[in-house]
Amino acid sequence: MEKYESENEIKKLFDYLSLRYLKKNEMVFPGIKDAKLQISNYYKDNSEEFIYLEEKFGRELKNKFKALVYIRKVNEQIGYGLYTAEPFRADALIGEYTGIVQEAHDYDISDNETSVKTEYAWDYPDDIPCLPPLEINARYAGGVLRFVNHSFQPNLRIEHAIIDNEWKIFFVADKDIEADSELFVDYGDAYWAVDSREIIL
């Protein structure tokens, strides 16, 4: 089955799917970069964890690190998935979830665009004063992590931290993972609470 691994192959797939390939987040609200993110109660209450994550993964995230992965079609029902091109050790960084940072909103998921209903969006980790609730949305523009599918037994975990005064959402290996394994995250209970959402195992 055809796989897309090199930068050029991945960009061609994005073009074929009418997607824009983003190596970093695209901001709808330019003022986000000037916000004082560390003064929020959420950051203060969890600062020890966020500082640890910044120290552990910050350099790689600043350099737009992406682990050796490839995209290929899982099947006609699910569509594409993301796979390991080499073995990963537990706690290995896979990369940043990139997309458009925009106002969060509910989606009409009854449009039958795909057999699996999804909006490819993660809530922005914290509220920013004077702005509406935000999300990082990769429905039409994003990076390779938009192809990570759901599992109730995931092999990745989702982390977030402030890097260069911007909240970053990134995926980390939750266990040792063999080469040519599909990568999964748990989309969370709120995702599946939507009545018309389809669970495909």
C-alpha cells in the first residue's frame, strides 16, 4: 500500500486532499503572541509540570521536530493513518499538532464528508484575556499529526506547554512502539459524547 514519508511526498498528499501543509500554527488573532500566558491561574497551578515539559521538549519543538513517521491509507472506511518509520522509545517526542488557531465552535458533523466524523480540532490549552475560547484546528490546514487516529488503548499521549510564548500541543510516545505501527491517541470522552459521532474500531 502506498505510503507518504518524505517531505515532498507528504506535501503532494496534502495537495491531493486539498489541504494546506503547516509546519507551525497559523494565528487568526495576531495578538496571541503578545499575551502574558504565564500569569493565568491555570498556568500557575500547573507551572511545575509545564516548566518540566518545556525543558524536556522545548528545544525540539522550537526546531519544528517531527519524528520519522509516514502516512498511508488504513482502509476506505477510516481513511489515512500515521505510522512509525522506526521504533520509538517511551517518552519520545512525535511532534507538534499544528493547525489554525481560531475561535472554537461547534461543527456540523452531519455533512458526510468522510465516513469518520471529526473536526480535527483540539481545544487551546488556556483562555487568553480579551479573546474568545480558541482551538487548534487542522481540518483544512495542519501537519502530519492530523492523521493520528483514535483508540481507547492509545500508544501516544497528548501534552501541552508554553514554548516561545505560545501554547503548543504535542504528542509523545506513551510506551515503546515498534516500527511500522499505527499511532493512536484517545480523542477523549467529550469527543464521543456527540450523538451522531461514529466509533470505528
